[in-house]
Amino acid sequence: MNWTLEVVIVPVSDIDRAKEFYAGKLGFVVDHDTVIGDDARIVQLTPPGSGCSIVIGRGVVPEMVPGSLRGLQLVVPDINRAHAELVARGVPVSDVQKVGENPRPTPDPLDNVGFLFFSDPDGNGWAVQQISSRA
């Protein structure tokens, strides 16, 4: 049996500002923006090529504090290209960093160990890791 992670709730304080950041700055696809009465709105966004989406909204998980989520991670085949794209889109992002030593030899010294970091407007923390191929 396959167990797939399909959705992660990201707590935000301003749905429209977060939607603009994730769709406008990061290029996530807006799967839907649904209002369910006066107390609930759910916006689902998916990173290009991902099988897992994020959900932001109101009335989703009220006990989560906006900006409290850490450790979300995206994976790209080229960390330097990802860095350049994020900078061009106006996302405040760290420099590319090499974190540790590559566990297996690859032609690119950043493969598996190249990272960059950024936060959304509420402070939810994201990492981007370079993995160009899997063993």
C-alpha cells in the first residue's frame, strides 16, 4: 500500500497576502479558492511538479499560530537556478549554502547538500534542497 503526503496546512494571518506570495512570487498553482460560509475559506496551492499541496485559509486549523511552521522543504534539480528565480521574483532568500558532505559522489558538489532558505510573509520557514537524481 502506498502512503502519500498530499496536503500540508500552512498557518497564515492574511489569506490574500499569502496567496499572492505563494502564487505570485513562488509560482505555485492555485488549485482552488473556496469560501464555505462566513467562517471558512480554503485556498489550495501546489508547487509546480509536486504531488503535495499546501492549504492556507480561515477555519482550517484554528489552533495553528500564523508563522509557526518550520521545516517545509522543496526539492529542485538546480539550486543556483532556483536561487536566481526566487531573487528575480523578489523573494528574500538566503545565499546558497552547502550543508554537510555529499553522501555519494556526484558531478555537482551541491547535489544533495545544496540548500537555500526563505520565509513567507508570516514567518513560516522553508528550505530548498538540490537533488538532481535519486539513488
